[in-house]
Amino acid sequence: MGILMAGLSPHPPLIIPEIGGERREGISKTINSLEELAEEVKDCQPDVLITISPHGPVFTDAISILDQEHLAGDFSEFGCSEVKLETSTDRDLIQEIRESSEINNIEVLTLSSAELEIYNYQGLLDHGVLIPLYFIQQAGLDVPLVPITMGLMEYDTLYSFGRIIQQVVDKLGQKAVIIASGDLSHRLKPGAPAGFNPRGEEFDRKIVEILANENFSKALKIEKGLIDKAGECGLRPLIIMLGALDGLSFKTEVKSYEGTFGVGYAVVGFYPGGDRQ
């Protein structure tokens, strides 16, 4: 019981065959690594998959979780409405996370249909969830989902929220896998999506080094100026996930890193202490 494994997954839409086409050859290492990670998730046979995305309904003062019995999403935003994914959710786990967070003075919004209407949000799974879910479902695993969206909150608060996830999973006797979805710097090259900044590469090297050396606490201490210049979207989801592993013995494997198109894609697996079976 508890957290069986975790992973850091990038989420470039072009990784989907119907979107990327031949361009996927430029990120073949990322594709192979995500396929490998998805097989490992399947082999764990979890009860629930917890995803942490930076692209759902993001609030400055709260973390949000889509709270509907069934959820779906597609890639119509990227001109590919024919690729659609559907899943159920673990609403008991969602509510327990919200209640435990409230006790610890961390604001968590569980977005039902009524609340989604208030915030003018459709309640569709965003591509930060869809891309890792695509690979996991392709591997043959379909389990209930807890789709968490990060908040723009202090890193210490996000880390504490991650610890709450661990506690709730243990309390309910769940077997869970956590996937932090996020890209690293969007500024690695001239012409990159967010423009070029030479410190983007420095940020990516630092993150990969922190994870490879399992110095997880250093992720909370990265210089703010470096973070801002990197133009990343993956640090907060990663910090929440690291919080969920707090106090546990986990080893990492950096499966791959690529920056072919000016955005850093790192695929990292986190496994219970000792060598993987």
C-alpha cells in the first residue's frame, strides 16, 4: 500500500502521432522513455493514478482538483480532436485530500460541475494530464484518476501539500502512482516558444542534477532569478510530487533529457529504495 512509484513526464503535444507526425523523430528518446515509464506504471498495478499538471484551472492562492465522476479531454486545441481520452475519478480520495488540506490551512478547490460553471471552466482534462495518461492507457492500464492542478503558491506550501497526499493515500490504504507533468525551460534556443535565454540551459542542468543525485530538498532552493529566466512550467508539479515522497526511500532514474525544439523534456522515474525489481 502507499505510493508505489512516481514519475516526471513532459507534455509536448507533438509527441502524439496525429499531431507531431515526422517531427516526433526529433524527440525519439523522450517517446521511448515515456513508453518505458508507462509500462512500469502498469506493472505496479495501482488502484489510482494521481497527476499534477500546470495547465488546468490554475489559481494564485489555491490548488485545484477536477471533481467529477467521469472526465474526458482531447487535443482539439492542437488541431487533433480525434484523439480523445476518458477516465473515471477517485472521488473519495479527492475529498479526503481536500479535507486534510483544509485542516492544514492549505486551500484546495474540488471543482464539481457547479463550481466549474462559476469559474467558467469546461472541466476537460488538459494536455498536462492527457499526455502522460495517453502513454499509460496505451500501455494497457486504466484506473481512476485524481487530476490535480498546481497553484501559484509558495514552494514550501506545495511541498507540504504533497506530504498530505502521501498521508491520505496511506490512510485510505490505496496503492497509488504519482505523475508530475511538466516541461523544463522553454527558452533553450533562439526561436524557442518563450524566446531564448542562456540561463534556460543552466536551469535544466540543475534540475536534472538534483534529481539524478537525489538531492530533492535542493529543488525548493533554486534561485528565483534563474527560475524566472528559464520560463519553465514543471517546477511546481515536481515539488508537489517530491513532497509526496517525503520521508520515503526512493531512488531515481533519469531516463532521458532532450531540448530539440527549445523546450527541455526530462523523463525521470522514482522507485522505492534499493534497486528496481
